[in-house]
Amino acid sequence: MLRKFFNGLLFGAGFAVAFIVILLIYFKFFFKSTIISTIEKNEAAISDVPDVPTLSSKFLGSTAIYTGGFLDNKIGVLSAGPGEIKGLAKSNGKPVKGLRLRLALNGKVMSQWATTNGYGEYTISVPHGQYVIDGYELDRQSANEVLSGLIYSPMHPYSSGPFIVDATRQGAGINFSFVDPIIKTTSQTSYTLNDPIIISWEPYAGAVAYIFQVYEKSGPHQSLGNTTIFAWSDRPQINDTTIDLKNYTQKLKPGHYYSYEIIAMGEDGRPISESVRAHRAYDFKIE
């Protein structure tokens, strides 16, 4: 009797071991091959993802600019009213349609949102009264869509003096002006003081001269700051689009990082465009 019991126990244990071995073989070959097949399919799908858009696929300027202290005093959004503040938005001289924006008013409130029409015009409804414009905000999504690759014109205003809005007078809003930026073409990102230090940019349509400035910082990820190589009134003005910086300054220092800014000047002596300022980037390093 006891012998039969042990024989049955051994038979059951052997059956259990055989069952486990079969399960292991199944998972090792069938389940593993299923996972690999799924991963391969996913990898094939991922390989078809389109290229990442370049930086020029968005608006390259700031979407909000205010006069000093406005944000500290801001108390809300002004209700719509029977009065109107009107303005224009143009890019390279042509009307901008579909730009959504609002104005900062009287040091305290934001206006209602408005959207430019096919003529580039926007109209903001306000209560009758006296107003001062203290800046503005652009809707980021609409700016990226209709101002792709553009910057503000250097002569673009962002505030106004006082004006009255009533039943007979509408307010003059900001006339927004956007242009193509100056494109830098410098390719070398590291120099020694024994090298020519070459910076360059593409010629800009309508420019008769260029003014440039160089900013210095001690680390690659620091904000650009206000440490400049040239005093503001002493910025060099030139006609070329490629220069050796060593012909203009001996102030560059090893271990420091530099960004340069170009402003294109028109025939009337006024700026018509400038390069894009990247606050946490740099153009070259001095080894």
C-alpha cells in the first residue's frame, strides 16, 4: 500500500515537472517570438516618423512685451465696451491675417482678444475713456502659424502716449511690423586668439550698411546678459558681410563665450532688420 502511494507521488511529480518544462519551452519560443515580432513592427512604424521641423517653423520674436512695472500692477482683463481701439499688423509690408492679440492698458489691465482680418486690421472693444498702451501679448499658436520665421521690425513700437476713446473718437492701437531676420552664416564655433576670428551673415535686401555688437559670457548656458565688447555708441558700422573681429577689438578672452548681433541699416539711416537673439546660446568660444 505504501509502495503504491510512493509510486503515485513520483508519477505526479514527474508529470508536474514535465508540464513546467513544456510551459518554459512554449514561452521561450512562441511568446518571445511574438514580442520580437511586435517590436519589429513598432520599429518599422517609428522609422516612418517625419523630420522634426526647423526653428524657422515658428515665430522668432517674443510673444509678450510690456513696459516696466506693468505685470506688478496687473489686476485683470478689461470688459468690452462701445469704444474701439484699432491697429494694423504687417509682415514685410503685407497684411497679416489671423494674428490673435491683446493690448496692455493703463498700467493695470489687459484688453479683450482681437484677431486681424484680411487687411491686417484688428479692432478691440473698450469702454469710453482715456488710455495708454503699455505693451501687448500675441497668442503663441496663431503667431507661430502666420509669422513663421519672422521677427519684429527694429522700429516696431510697443507702447503709446495717452489718447481718448469716446463716441466720436477711436483709439490708435499699435501698428505691428514683422520682417525676415538677418541670417548668420558663421560655421566655426571655436577659435584661439592666434586665429582670425571670422563672423559672417547673408546680405539683407535693402541694406546699405550693417552695425554689429558682440556679447560676452563666461559659461555656455548662461543668459546673454548685457556684457558687451563695444560701447553702444561705438558699435562698428561696416559694408561687408564677412569680417575678422580681431580687426575691431582686442578684448576677446580665452575661456569665454560670445554671441554677435547684426543690424541692417537702410538708405534713410534707420534699421530695417536684425539677427535673432538667442539668450542662452552662443556663436563661438575662445579657447
